[in-house]
Amino acid sequence: MSLLAGRWVNQSRPKKMRRALAVGFSLVFVVMTLAAKAEREQCEGDESLLRLSSLAFPGTPWHDLWLRFDARFQKANKSCFDLNLFINAEIGSEETALANVRRNRLQMAGLSLQGMATVVPELSVLLTPFLFDSEAEVDFVTDRYLTDLFGRLIEAKGLKLLQWSEVGWTQLYAKREIDYPEEAQGLKLRASNAVGSIAFAEAIQADSIPVTFAEALPALETGLIDGGQSGVGIYAFAGLSREATVINITNHAFDTGLVVANLDWWNGLSDTQRSLVMDSLDTTEEGRTNIRRALARIELTLPSQGVTVNYLTVEQKAVWRSHVGDVSSYIIADVGGEAQVVFNAIEAGKAAFRLEHP
């Protein structure tokens, strides 16, 4: 009945009203068409999809880094540049993420030095035991002597180095205090695939046990390993501190991560898009400050969790350095490629640092 009534009303409307409605509908259609066209023109040359992957534990400074990146990107993005974040291991292992970035299935990734070293082996030189003396020295050498050098090596693999992402000093975690290297003899340590980590374990005559990172905690629980090498942050957030309740502050290597992008994708972005990505990241100085402060807070809270933080004295650290000795030639030979070039650049940077900071 209502349908019939509706038809009767429409048929009874004056012709002028029907013409006005028709014109109105036409104008709406034209406006919608022009708006869609304007949107397409606005997106033209500015359309892109950024899929970004990282393995970052929630609550860690590295996870927070990507949350800040997301907030800045969304706030500043006025275009059709879309961002999809996969920062909780949704993609899988680092090897999987790195392979996907190289194939442009992912466009960016935050990776560990060890993960990137599978593609650029020369990065392993950075984990040479007792290579650096201070964070200030690391910053100086990295910024002035290593960024351009590794930028070239990474580009040769079809990737773009966007930024270093600090991890911090590597320590020796175990189930007991270890003041001197002789006390580590025969210790069953988790073996990392990093040649510097292996060289350190061999130098202190510890037994290297091949265990993946995911298996480290169960291996500690069963006694398969007595400890391993890790930064304070990873040690705390991965739960290793529950079983290996002593972290010996040896500072025997300085670890760092990297933020990389697919090179072809990066080169295909507009200047505006590249600026959006870089401006959304912490600056190098912000990143270092944020992570160092976070790691310092973590270290201070460890004793309240039943962890013994064994701070070695200057004299004890000197004994460790002397005992391990210079293993750089072994590492350079094992890494190959341009490892010697990288090591020479580091030594030149350290010499320049000492001149500026006597």
C-alpha cells in the first residue's frame, strides 16, 4: 500500500518540482565525481604503502621507539601514504623479515646487528671484544667513520641504511659471580652466531653450547647452559634473569641494531615521503638518549628482582681485556669481504677521537 501511495505522490508532483529534484541529483553526482577526481590527483605520485617489521618486546625501549614512530607518522601524514606496523613478531624471525624487505614484500625493518650480518658480514667486526672504551667513542666513530661506509655496503645488498638503533653494552650473565676470566673456564655459555661472541667465549675457555635465543631460557632451566652474553635490556625482558641471577658487567662489546629499507622502494618515494619517514623516527641523539636512560633504569631495578649486578672494578676489567687479547685478526679473517677496511676505519676513528678528547 505504501509503495502504491509513493508512486501516486511522485506522479502527482508538479513538473517543476521533478525537474528541480533531477537537477539537484545531478549536481550531487557532479560534486562527488569532482571530489573523487581531486582525491586521485592529490594521491598521484604520493601513493605508497609502508609495511614495517621489528621484533621488539612490548614495554622495551625499542618497542616504544616504534610507537613514537607510528604516532609521529600518523600526525604528520597528510597524503595517501599508508603505514602498517608489524612490531610484535607477526612476520616471524628476523631472517624472514629481512628476506621480505629485500623482496619488497616489507618495505622497512628494525633488525639486530647479528640479523643484518647474515647479509652484510662486515657488521660482525663491530662486536670484536673490547673494541670500544666508552659510549662517547662509539658515537664518534659510528657517526663520522662507519655510517657512510656501511651505507655503501648495505646498498650493495639492495637495502638502505636509515638509522642505527642502539642495544648497548654486552655483559656476561650466569648463575654466579665471575670476577676474573679464569673463573669462567669451562662455563657452559650459549653460543651466538656472531664471530665476536664466539671469539670471546673461546678466549676465556668457556664451552660454547649451540642454543637459539628462544631456547636460552629453557636451557638455563635444565642446566644445559650456565649463562651467556647479552645486553641488560634483553637479559631482563627475555626472562633470563629468572634463572641466571647474576649479570657480570664486563662491557666487553657494544651492540647495535639497524633500521633499513628496501632500496628500490626508498628511491621511488618522493622527497616529501622520505622526509615523513625520517622525521617520524627519533633523531640519532634522541634514540641514544632514550635507550640509554631506559637501560639505566632497568639496571637499577634488577636487584629488587633478586638479581646480583656484579660491577667489575677498573682493574678487573683490565685483566679481562688483557686475557682476551687482540682477536681482531681472527675475526677479520673469518668475516672476509671488506672486514679489514671496516676495522681500519674504526681504528682511524678511535685515533681521531683520542686527539679530540685527550
